Amino acid sequence: MDIFLQQIINGLVLGSIYALVALGYTMVYGILGLINFAHGEVVMIGALTALTVVKLLAGSGLPGPVIALIGLMAAAPVCMAIGYGIEKIAYRPLRKAPRLAPLITAIGVSIVLQNLAMMVWGRSYHSFPAVLPAEAHEVLGATFTDLQVIIVLVAAGMMAGLLLLINRTRLGRAMRATAENPAIAQLMGVNVNHIISLTFVIGSALAAVAGLMVSANYSIAHYYMGFILGLKAFTAAVLGGIGNLAGAMIGGILLGLIESLGAGYIGDITGGFLGSHYQDVFAFFVLILVLVFRPSGLVGEKVAERA
Amino acid sequence: MAEPLLIVEGLRIAYGGIQAVKGITFHVDPGETVALIGANGAGKTSTLKALARQLDAAGGSVRYQGREISALAPHELVGQGIALVPEGRGVFARLTVTENLEMGAYCRHDKAEIADDLERIFALLPRLKERHGQLAGTLSGGEQQMLAMGRALMSRPRLLLLDEPSMGLAPIMVQKVFEVVQEVASQGMTILLVEQNARLALQVSRRGYVMESGDITLTDAAGTLLDNPRVKAAYLGE
């Protein structure tokens, strides 16, 4: 029982992070029909930027949460600028190109960002200073830390805020209208280019938060971390139904739970033949299952092929 | 006589090398309803799309309130007071009826007056009021046409461009749609109406232009066109 509960807790934390990143994929897909494979790198740059700032301030005597917040304040604008730049420089010129062109470009952007990060931060792993309360609490034989609670609550708050923005505001209405029919949205006076830029900026802000969370949670960050994290968040978005906001949230949480429970029990199931370091297998196994049996995802509508 | 609200001169539109509109000239005076009639493929919708900046003209000038507008960005047009009700209606299927109407007022910031206008639209189109919380995609074709017109009116346009409002609708709905067009026109709206149903279009209009394979070949008062033997033979099925 304690292993089960423990893995549920770990899965929720991991899932919250996946969900935040998955939202970035799904928002861009919803509006442009494009998988922005560089999104994972934006998370990575957010993580390393936040980590660098937190490291600088670690000995300053400021309270830990304040230091983390300053780290986020630094990472968010950096990520938002990168997200804005990616769209403007790499994707906008290809708006009318065949679908394969922006996809390949996305992979190219991803490689460029990885290498830029390698030039700035080097190839080594950076450890995240322990400025956040890591005190463990025990419930029914399972433990959780304050940090984990903060991660889940902040992620939930950001997601609720995003849903409010999309469903209840004039701007959100324009975003939904643009996602459905950009030409008609333009007739209403919506500057579609602004809406697309904004979509990238919002997704990147969420990526910055996720970057800080993931590096604080694992106490580590490096220039290559965005790749696998991005792929998993993409899997979460597909699991929920790409293009669907609620789907990305549900898919993220579910994927986190599947991964944690899988990693917790894989040893028992295989009689010790496979260990928890096979954790990554589960995400991609899920991806294959979804693509084969339910390509529209759990809550997704039919994915219309766009011309 | 007042200065025309819209003056189109020598408008040309080409798709690839093919000229769809071959240099047409026409105008719309303030407060009048003008019909642009003609067969399928005559270039009527292309003309309207060029006016609404949905496609680029190959040449000619479009002056609205004395200003050249053929270089404006598509999203700037509605702020100038031009609203297009597109062919095929183009409602946002996944937005509610009310949200669609609110999208029509996207460029306006006078919250209280937007709310008043919403009530006015609901009074004009009571079916929309009944269905205000429904997703637009669940409406019938006629209701969607009403919604598209209501949405355009929400921007408080000075010039309303209507593209084939009768297309694909049951006869009873066509009648209703044209009643609304007439009602809106009687309130002083300037309307440019593109329509294949020539009889209905001319009945609600003051003047008409007849388009044939990219050219305007005939123009007159709507009543005169209705009696014109050529128009009768070609477009009225008489």
C-alpha cells in the first residue's frame, strides 16, 4: 500500500509538470496545426536560467521561496522571448508551406536551441541549490515534501488561470475563434499574427514554470533535458487529445501516474529483470497504444486534417 | 447628391493567369442597397472578397469614404466600418451563439453599448435569443445565416457586404433571411448584396449591376432590371 500511495504522489507531481508542458504543445497545435518540437528546449532554457539565478542568490540570505520566485521572474521573460522569436523567425515564413516544412524546421530549431544552451551552460549537469523546503511529511507510510505540494498547487493554479483566460475573456474568445477559422477571425478585426505570437508567449511562460519545477524537483538541470521531457509532454498532449486544453491537463496527470506506478512495480512484475530505470519506456508505450487505438486522444474531437 | 460611400474603379482580380474580374467599375451610395447579380462564376464573390481584403486585387482602386482601402490589412477593415457576411456563413461552430455575436463586436470597447446592441440583435433575430447558449455548429443553415448577419451588425458597420445569403437554404429560410435584409436596409444601412437569386436580390435593392464572366454588362434601377427582357431570360427564368 505504501508503495502504491508513494507512486501516486510522485506521479501527481510529475504529471503536473507534464501537463504544463503539454499545454504549450496543444495550444500551438490548436491554432497552427503544428507540433512545435522545440517546446521542450524552451523548458530546458527556463530550467537553466532559473537555476543560474537561484545559484547566484543562494547565499544571499533571502528566503528560499523568494529566491525561487526571482528565478522564475528571470526565466519567464527569457522563455517568452524565445517562444516569440521561434514563431516569428522559424514558423511564420512557413505559414503557407506544406506541413512537412515547419515540422522539419521545428526539429532544426530544437537542435539550435540545444547547442546554444550547451555553449552558454556547458555540457555538465548543474545541481539546483536546495533553497526550497524539502522537509518530508509522512502520511500512511508514504512521504511527500513541501516542494511537491507547491509544484502541484502552482500547476493547478496556472491551469485554472489558463482555462479562465481561454474560456472567459475577450482575448480567449479571439484565440478560440482564430483556432477555428483564422480567415473569419480576421474579418472580425482579430489580428491573427498577434494571437499566434501570444499563443507561443503564453505556452513559453508555462514552460518556464515547468522548467523551474522540474529542475527543483530533481535538483538537476542540463542542456539535454528538454528532449526527453518534451517528447513525454508531447505524448501527454496526444494522450489527452492534441489541440484540446483539458485533454493536455488530463493527459499530463495520467502520464505522470502511469510512469510512476510503472516504475514502482516494473521490478515486481518482471521478477527483478527490469528495474525502475526503464521508467521512460512507459511513456512511449502509451504513445504507441494511443496512436494505434485512439489517435484522437481521450477527450479529443476528431483531429481534422488541415490544408 | 451625396458622395458615394464606396467607389470601385477598374477592379481586376486574377487567379494564376486567369482573369476572374476584368476591370469593373461601380459605386454604392450611402443608405442604398445595391445588388450584384450574375451566374455562378461570374466573379461576384471574388469582387466582394477583394473589397473585404480576403484576397488581393490585381489592379484597380477601391475607395471607401473617399479613402483608398485596397492596401489595408484584412483585420483593419472592420474598424473602418465595413463588415462582410461571408459566403457559406462562416460562423464559429465551436463558439456559442452569444460568443459569435461578441466576436462581431471584437473591435469595439463600449461595453454598455455592445450589451444594448446584443439585445437589439436578439430582438431582430429572436431565434438566436432562444439559442444564445448553444454552440453555433448545432444551428440550422438558416439560423447560421442569421447569426452571421447578426455578428456582422455587432460591429456597427456603415457598409454591409452580403455574400450569397440565400445559398443552400430552404425556400422558407431564404424568405426569412431576405426579410431581415430588408429590415436592416430600412433602418438606413448601406448594403452591397451579391446573390444568385436575382429576383429576390433585385426586389430588396434600389439599383443592380449584372455581372457576366468578369465584367459588368448592365446596370440600372432594380425595378427596371426586373422588367428587362434580357435579365428576365437569363436570370429570372421567364
